[in-house]
Amino acid sequence: MLKYIYKICYIKDWKKAKKMGRFKGVGIDLKDNYIHFCTVNQLEETLITHFKGVKNLCLLEVNYKDINIKWEKSRNDDLFPHFYGK
């Protein structure tokens, strides 16, 4: 069983979230009303699909055992972890 899920975001957005004490998501997360995560096996394709050539990114590794993750079909009918909260 997987222990961690991952979030890719801009370093500036993560620094802002740390300063505020809360990560509300960014861009598509705010539009879709949930935070998009991926598993380690989905990470490479997520980087290529959504962040190709983008600089100044950071990778957040999240132990999701204590948060309510909903697994939903997305790209390639694969189950992706989504968090409906802040």
C-alpha cells in the first residue's frame, strides 16, 4: 500500500502557503475545488503532461494517512488521489 502522495507546485506558491500556515491549492485546484495529487507511479507523466519545461517547481511529499483522500478516475482511467479540503 502506498504511504505518500505527491503535489507539484511552484516554489513561490508553497512559500506563500507556508507563510499563511495553510495550502489551499493553486490554479486548477482552485478551479476544480479540490487539490490534485498523484502517486509516485503517476509522477513522471504528470510532470511531462502539465509541467514540461516549467522551472521553479517543488515537489511535496504528503503522508495521506491522516487526511481524507478520495481516489477518482482521471488520466488513462487511472485512480488519482484528490483532497476536498484545505
